[in-house]
Amino acid sequence: IGAIAAQRRRERDRELEETNRALADAALEMQGVQCTFLFLDADVIRSGLCDEVGYKTTLPRLQEIEAAHPEWIKRRVLKRHLAYGRQHYRSEILAVSH
């Protein structure tokens, strides 16, 4: 019983940590310091995986990709002070659409 309780406690702690991180991110987004974006991994397109699963001419909606292939979606938090004047993300991101 002690091992089960310890496992549950670890799971609760992980969930609490994830929730706290999400709340902190949301607060920064509300202040305009950062913004979270979802990107389709370009390697998925380059590799032909999209074609293999039937997305030959048009990509489906983000929600459909997330449901069927969540590993294809990359979540990135962009910092405003780096994105603006410094163009920090220029070599990493081709386009942002939301």
C-alpha cells in the first residue's frame, strides 16, 4: 500500500507542477511577455509522412493532426523581446499562423 500511495503522490506532484507551469506561462502571456505557438514539425513534411497517412495535397486542421499524430506538433513559447528587435527566431521558424 505504501508504494501505491507514493506513486499517487508522485503523479499528483507532477500534475501540480505542470499546472503551476501552465499558470505561470499564462500570466506571462497576459502581460504580453511571451506567447505560445503550435508548429507542425517540418521534418514530418520533408520525410513524406504526411503523404503516407493520406495528407497528399492539403494538411488537415490542427485539431485533427493533434488527435491523430500529437508527436508531429511542437509547442514553442516565443519571448516578445527576442522576437521583435533581435529577430532571435529567424533561423528556426519559417512561418507563424494562428
